[in-house]
Amino acid sequence: MKLKGTDLNVARYAETLNALGAEPRLRIMRLLLSAHPDGMVVGDIQKDLGITASALSHHLGKLKNHDLVAVRRDGTFLWYSANAAALRELLAFLYSECCTRNRILNPDAVVHIEN
């Protein structure tokens, strides 16, 4: 079955939500958002969350594959930061149909996402 239009978006965002669905990855995202926009070095993320380097690498890789985090190299350090634009896009998708059936509220009245 070939997906098109809205169905493609639903499939893509379902995968993104699945990537966020593991507790360690959600904890990583919250931690990175607390350090936004600068981000954090891998060692500090590992220390704050108390997880092994291999587990952290796995989870950061999954988040990066879904464009939820960005990584930059500074010398020997890898800095990870939350991709706020991707998160805003996800929230906009989730709220795009908000209140359209009952027409009680304008969706913009529920959430306003600024750049």
C-alpha cells in the first residue's frame, strides 16, 4: 500500500513518537531541552542520567536518526542538542486537527508555536 499526503505524515510522526517512546530517550530529550540551545557534551549527559556509554550511544543514535537531536564536534568533544524545530513541527502536527470537529475553539487558541 502506497501512502500519500496526510497518511505519510502520520506514518513519519508515528515513527518519531516511537523514537521518543523509550524512557531513556525521553529523559535524554528533557535533559537536552534543559540545556537548550547550547546542548551538552556526551560525558555530562551520561553522568546526569547514570547510563552506560554504550546505552547512551544507542539512544542518541536513535534520536539523531529521527532528527530529534543535532550533534556537533568541538575538538574531541561531541555536543548534542535538542532539535527544537523538529519538536515544534511534531507538536504542530499533533495540534493541527485540534478542536476541528466541535468548532468550539480555534486551534491557535490552544497552542501557539513560535520560531
